[in-house]
Amino acid sequence: TTSLKTRPSPSKFAFDHLGLAFSRFFKKQAKYPNFKKKGVKDSFTLDRSPGKIAVGGTKVKLPKPFGWVKSFEGFPHVEVSKVTISRSADGWYISFTYEQEKPEVNPNKIPFVGVDLGINALATLSTGVTFNNPKAYRKTKKQLARLQRQLQRKEKGSQKRERCKRRIAKTYQRVANVRKDTIHKMTHYLCKNHAVIGIEDLNVSGMMANHKLSSASWQK
């Protein structure tokens, strides 16, 4: 994750996205295309045509005008055709796809398993395995309420208001990351150890309508 202050030059991907937007507009599948707004889904794609971008370690050399950028986590040593830079809260992220060897298939220990979704426990398997609900939102609910009150007192357009907004965005981002990590670990375990997975149907809209269950449900 790094700070990218320079604005990238228009790439072929920008024109591809523009063409797709107009195509959807003429097919009456979307509204007339608008310019992207700063701070709303900030992202762009880069390539090094006709060559490829070499990544590896904790640094990657992006096409001009960026050059070398540093990351917090290490990259696999591969060559990719394009990279996408995006911003979430106050952090910048890089994503790319690459080919790798097919991993070895582990034999399933138990072919079939049932999954019972809950609130106190995120999921309980028919084998007795339980996945705890981290309740990330509930743990930060008071902090978010305090930050929202502070935001209302800040003058619009001031730097203090912008800093407060970034703190709120970071808090929501942390909640989302905890949820994604928990879901990833649970689904990885299920797919690795079981071939057939049975999951009960939930009335999510009904749960969200109940104010006692809406804040406790995983979707909240």
C-alpha cells in the first residue's frame, strides 16, 4: 500500500470502459456515462504494452509516471499483463491475476456436511465444528457513534472534517476486513474437507426488518 499522488495518463482500459458504458447506454441498460468523481470508487488500470509488468518482493515497478512503489506485503515473483490500483478508505491497493500450477487435491475427510447459520455462532457444522462470530460491527458501534457526533460538529470543507471522515472510513474498512477474513477461513475449511455442503435457507429481509436482529445479523 502506498500513496500515489500523480494522476495517471489515460490508458486503453479507460477508453474500453468508456466504450462499454456507451454500449450499455444505447442498449438502454444504463444511464448516460458520467465522469468519475474523486473519492468515489477510485481505481484505474495500467499495463506496459507490448511487454509485461514484473512483480515480486515488496516492490513493483509500475508504468510511467509512477515508477517504483512499495507495499506492506510481499508479491509472488511473476509477470502480469496489467495491474489495477484502487483505493479503499485511506489506503491504496494493487491487484493482478497470474497463472499458477494446479494445487494437489486433498481427499475429503467427510463427503457431506450440513451448515447451520446462527447469530451467536456464525456457523455450526453437523460434524460439531463451530465458527465463532467476530461481531466486528458490535465491537466498534460505540466508536462509530462517537466519530459520527464529532463529524457533525466539524465545519464543512475544513481539514478537520476530512480527517474525521477518513477515520470513519478506516473504521468501517476494518469491520469489513474482519468479516471477509472470517468468511474466507470458513469457506476454505469447508471446501478443503467436504465435497457436498448443505446450507439452510434464511429469511434475511425478515431478519433485517426486526430491529433486535438487524444489528446482530452478519449482513449488518
